[in-house]
Amino acid sequence: MNPADNQIYIIIFSTLFLGGLMSTFVVAMVFIHRQRQAQNRQKMDQMRAEFEKTIRNVEHEIHQETLTQVGRELHDNIGQLLSLTKLNLNSPKPEKQTEGREYLDKIIKEVRALSKTLNLDWLESVSLDDFIRQQLEKIQSTGFCQTALESDGSYLELSKDQKLVLIRVIQECLNNAIKHAQPDRIDIRIAKNNQSRRIEIQDDGAGFDPSKASTGSGMFNLKKRMETIGGKFYLTSEVGKGTHITLELPF
Amino acid sequence: MIDPNIWIAFGSWYHIILDISLLLSIYLFFKLPKEKRANSTYWLPFLILCHFVVYQNFGAYTNYNFEFKKAVNAYLGNTENPKFNLWLYNITERQILTVLYLFLIRSWLEPSMKKYINWMIYSFVVIALILQITKVELMYTEQPVIFALGANMILIACGLYFIGLITNEKYLVSNPLRLLSFWTTTFLLFNYSLTYVSSVSLLYLYRVNPVLGKSLFQIGRVMGVINISALVLLIASAFLTKLFDREPLYESGR
């Protein structure tokens, strides 16, 4: 065999080898793609199940919170009004009886308002800004601390699930502040930038060490909840210097 | 009466298929809505196809008009082999087509990978220019280094596409067998790997074993036709929604 023949064989062999190599490569890639696709589908199903579980938990917690609130209202507000009505209606004086009937009207209004909060349909009609405003007004009306809300309306458009999770996370943040921080002031600021919108919750209370395990798990839950709706949860706190929480959601 | 040499130059099965493909793609492209025509998913394959068919026909013309070919060769300094039209294929196929194919593959990659193709295009253009200006590789004869460089870059770009296919979430939820980008990349991969050795040793093969040289050259032509068919399908994909899926990284405003 002369050298030219050898070289020709090398050329043919190299061409066939490269062709074979590429065929193997493409087949392998399709095979890996199929495998990863199955893994990805499994992961997505898992994420979807986790998301649904979170939403169910959030709904349940909001329900519980509402029931507690309703109980408190029945005891502190409607109960008092009913006692007053009874007293007035039992009075022989006609003006007292008129006052009693006015109280009855007020009770009917209060009960109607309360009954509306018992199912979660109110979530559909209330905007996040309104919800935060109501929560802050409630806190302030108890005389617990001063509150302020500053909003540019960037959270007015939200899906029901996003709103549900945000409401629960905000509720939890405010509860934590009231229960553990004893602040003089709670400020909430809603603003947006080019990529995302932010809710900042700032209190000037006792603060805490976020690295401690006892506080970490609650924060971890809030963080996970924000992640299920594609958002982020940031917290900075220092003993004696208050707490600053940021909830971020992309557009 | 028509010169019989015209038929010899332009009448091969290869040129007929290419010309039909061009006519078909022109019809399909101009049938697309205006906003789709402005999208690189459609105009880039159309541009590549036009470029490919035009230079192949120009190549056929150089074989038909020997005096023209001879004059260009003489202008470039090649008086030794006036029959060569390698200068045309060096510029249009080995250089411009490589860059266009790199752009096409780039359009299917996620943004984080596009920068690698950008760098490949810059370096390929700069190296090809330096090699030709310094006369390391002459324009009118074989350019094995430039071809090998371009072919390697195409193969790497195809590799990047396949990496995206198995890592990108959007590609993972799609069926690759229904993606034209997958088929086009696969055909490009085969085209460049099957013609790699024969293209680098083209002149040697023609000198030593012309029959084998021509046979291997035919492989290149068959692969060329397959690639052109893939380009036609890319343009026609807007009308073939039952057969092919939309590209996972398709952006309507691109």
C-alpha cells in the first residue's frame, strides 16, 4: 500500500469517525434531555404541590386569624353594644328606648360587617394597600403604637394567590412586631423600581438577633412563602435597634 | 439559441434544488405577516438561504464564464491556476456563511450564552482578516486554517446549543424532535463534521484520487441541500404549527 493510499484511508476513516461521533453525541443529548425533562417535570409537580399546600395553609391561617378577630369583636364590641341596648330598652324613658333602637341598628351593621369577614371573599374586593391601611389603623386605634403607610400603589395589581400570601406574611410580620418588639412606631412603605416592587416594614422596637435558631424558623417560613409566589424576603434586625423587613416581588 | 454550457453550469440537480428552494422561501417569506418578517427567527434563515443560493449560482457562473474567472484570479495574483474559483467559496462559504450560521445558532441560545458566540464571531473575523492580509492564507487557494477555525467554532456553537437544550428550563419543557432549531443544529453538526477532513484536504484529494475527491465533494452537496431544506422549513415554520413547535426562546419583538 503506498503512502497516498494510506492518507486516503485516513481521510475516509476520520470522516466516518467524526460522523459517528456526532451521531452518538446527538443521540446522547436527546437521551439526556429526556431524562432531565422527566426530572424537571417531577420537580415542577413537587413545586406545584408545595405551592398549593402553602396556599391552603395561608387560607387556613387567615381564617383562624379572622375567627379570633370575630371572637374579639363579639366580646369587646358587639357584646358591649348588646348590653347597652338591653339597658336602654329596659328603661321606661322614651329617649333611652330610642337610643336603644339606634344601638340595635349599629349592632346589625356591625354583625353584617363581621359576617362578611367570615369567608375569604373579602380578599377579592380589598386591595393590598387598603388591607395594610386597615391593619395599621387597628393597631393605632388600640393605642399600641403610632403607624404610617406610604404607598405608590405598585401592589394594586396582584393575583389572588399572591395577595393571599402577601396578606398573611404582612399579618405575621405585624403580629411579631406587636407581640415581641413593643415598638413606638411601625412604618410601611410600598415602592417600586425597574425590576421589582417592594414592601418595607420598619419598626423601632426591641429588635432581635436573627441568627438565633428560635427566631430563625418563623422567618424561614415567611421566606419560603414569599418564594412560592416568586418573591423574596429580607430581614435585618439588631437588639435595641428595631427590625426592617423587605418583601420583594418581581413584575 | 441557449448556450449548452449554461445548462452544464447551472443545470445540475444541486443547482436546480437550490433555485427551487430560493423561490419557495421567497414566496413563504413574503407571505409572512410584517411583524414576523421583522423577526430574526424568520429573516435570518431567509438571509442565509439567499446568500447560499446566490453564491452557489455565482460559482456556477464562474464555471460558465471562464474569462471572468481568469480575470478575477489574475487580479488576486493567481495566474498559475486560472480555473480555480476558490476565492469565491473562501469568502462566501468559509467566511461569510460561517458568521451567518454563528448568528443563527446565537439566536437560539439563552442570553448568558450569546456572549460566547459574540466573542467567536469577533475573533473569527479578526483572525481571518489577519491571515489573509499577512498572506499566510491566500484568498485564491485553499484556506485550511480559516476553514478549520470556522468549522470548529460552528461545532462549539452547536455544542452550546445542546448544552442549553439539556439545561434551560424552557428547552426542558419542549420536545426537541418538534423543534426546527434542534434539526438545523444537528444537520449543521453533521455537515461540518462530515466535510471537515475532506474540505481541509480538498486539493490533495483532487490531486491524488479525483474520484474519491468528487465523491466526498458530493457529501458536502447533499449536506448543503439538507441544510437548505432546514432553512426553508425555518421560514415555513410559521405555517407548520402542527408539525413544529415554536422556539422556546422565541421573542415576538426581536
